[in-house]
Amino acid sequence: MGRRAVAERAERLADEVQGPIEGLTYDELAAFTEPRLVTGLPGPKASAVIEADSRVTSPSLPRAYPLAPSRGAGSVVEDVDGNVFLDFNAAIAVCSTGHAHPKVVAAIQRQAELLLHYSASDFYLPIYAELCARLDEIEPVPGDARSFLTNSGTEAVEAAIKLARATTKRQYVIAFLGAFHGRSYGSVTLTASNAKYHEGFGPLLPGVLHAPFGADDTDRYIENVIFKRLVKPNEIAAIVVEPVQGEGGYRIPPDGWLTYLRELCTEHGILLVADEVQSGMGRTGRMWAVQHWGVEPDIVLAGKGIASGMPLGDMIARADLMTWPTGAHGSTYGGNPVACAAALATIDLIEGELAANAANLGGVLLDGLTLRAGDSTIRLSPPLVMNRDQAATGLRILEEACAEVSGTGPS
């Protein structure tokens, strides 16, 4: 059945069936271009899930929306009550290739039948080295690179802090206001997007300083304030930056600013660490956001979309920096073979077609959005497989919702 026929059948079923649609195939669910609600939100089954959850899970989980998903296909997700949604957050920018992409699922299944796990910290996993070699082919750092695989983005940040301090023999790290680097001890210290992430957990990691993000060359805050009044540059191990800030408001730095940071780091022997956990893996239309400015970091961090939903992160560093001794850092689960298989399939898809689709569709979305920034930003991070019809629907719904909230919609 062709794509158009599948889409037409899905639309017909959505119109004809009043309750949950039984037996939808992957292609039929992925073909939805409009949401379909069969209950109030949350529905009765979702409400039961939320109630059961509230009794046994940590209250620290933010839980922004009462959504209880049961399955997904491409850019579409279905909840436990049979409500169908267009997913404009890709499970928080993680499901880069969409939900349950057949090629990723097939790679996971093949690997799961062979070997679920063996610790790469203590033994030699062929697929671990295979993925590291593949990452070396696509990474934006100069020359040869080596990788340390983790379970998450925040663990990649922690590894970068350790490597930077160990390699340079310096203790200070500079991050930026508005940054989000994770919630574990070191990474949450770098984070400066919201004070709630620090509340009740101090004192945090010593030796971390913050500067304004994207300050133009005339400000030169790092030189005029940090270097002049706080810490000499020869004591700074690394500058850690999101090339495009995520939680800070999807802030794109002015042209020349990342180049300025690169030159500043080179001049003073400071390592430039690009946190591409959210902006990398094709999210901006290129494999890495720094490539838009031609900047080569010393270390690049990956996570979120690197394995289409499997838990994986990566710290990729210049090979000459990876000089720390055996046992200096390790991970029981980092580089799990199933997650590595998913990552290899994900990279194939992003390189083959999805980065280009993100570049094309990104222009459509940007043209259709109202301009907001900082604390008023609505975060959208759709799967890279989203098509134009689904994007158009999302833009229409967002416009209607904004009009309703602002009181400018039809009465």
C-alpha cells in the first residue's frame, strides 16, 4: 500500500470510528496529519495511570502534561485511551528519527538477540568501538578523536568536566547564563537557566563561573570581568557552551561569537566544550550546530537524539586530550550494545535524509511562528521525520491556542 493510500485509510478510520481505533498499523498511525481525541484529557485510563503513578514515583519528576502514551509511530503518539496526537516534542528532543522507526527497531532487535549487555569498562565490545569509529567520522573536533560513551547527556557533561581538569591541570570552568547542561552535580552547577535547579542542593561544584550568553565583542565580559577581576585565564580549564541554548529560550548566538570563544580559548590554552546534547544529531539541519559557524570545539557532547530513544550519551574529544590513565573514568552501562546498535542506525538515517528534512522543515516552521524569546518561549522539538502536512497542522493549532489565550481569537 502506497503512502497516499495509507494516509487516506488512516483519515477515513479517524472520521468513521468514534472510539479508539483497533489494529492500526505503524504506517497508518504515522500517517495521521491531525490529532484525534476520543475522550476528555486526561481520559479515564490516563487518569488511572496518573493516580497509580502518584503513589509510587518520586515527586521530583516535573510531569508537565497529563499524557500517558502507549505507542508512537513517526511524528504521532497514541495514549492509553486511544487519543492520537502530533508529537512536537519528540519525547523531549530524544526520538530524533521519530517513534519506533522501523530501521532503528530492526537494529535493536538484531542486537538484542545477540547480546543485551556486557560492560565496556572491563571488556571489549566490538559494537562499542564500531560506534566510536563512526562518531569519529562525523564529529566536528579537529583531527582524530576518541569517544567515551555514557548513559545520558548529563553524564557526558560530567565526563567533560573531569577530562578538562585532568588534562589541563586547571580547576575553573566557565559556563553561561541561560544554559542547561543537566541535573547531576557537576552539570547542574554549570546550568543557569532557572534557580529551581539549584534550590536546596548547595553548595554546588566549586570553581564554576558564569558569563552572559552571546555578549557581543564590545562587552568582552569574560576578558574584562572574569579574567581581570575573578580568575586569571591560566587557571581556567574549559569554557562549556551550548552552540544554541535550549532551555534558555532557544537562543542563537550572534554571528562571530562562537568564533570569538574559539579564538579566546586557543589564545589561553582553554578547552572549548560544545554541549550539543540538544542541538546536535541533525536538530538544526546539520549534524552539529557548531558547523553553522565553522567552529571546531576541543570536546563535543552528544545525547538525547543520538540513539532515537535508547539511553546513550557521548563525550567526543580530540585524541591528544584523551590522556587520562586507565580507571580514571568508567561506566557500567555506558555504551550498552543495544543502545550502540540504535545509535548506528540513527546516524545512518540522519546523514541519509533526516538532517536535510530538518533543514527544509525548519524553515517552514520558522516562517510560520511568532517571534518569542527567553521566559516567554514555547519549546518545540519535533521528530526529524515530520512532514509538511503535520507541521502545518501544528502551526495552525499553536496559532489558535495563542489566540485563545491572548483573547484575540474568534468569540
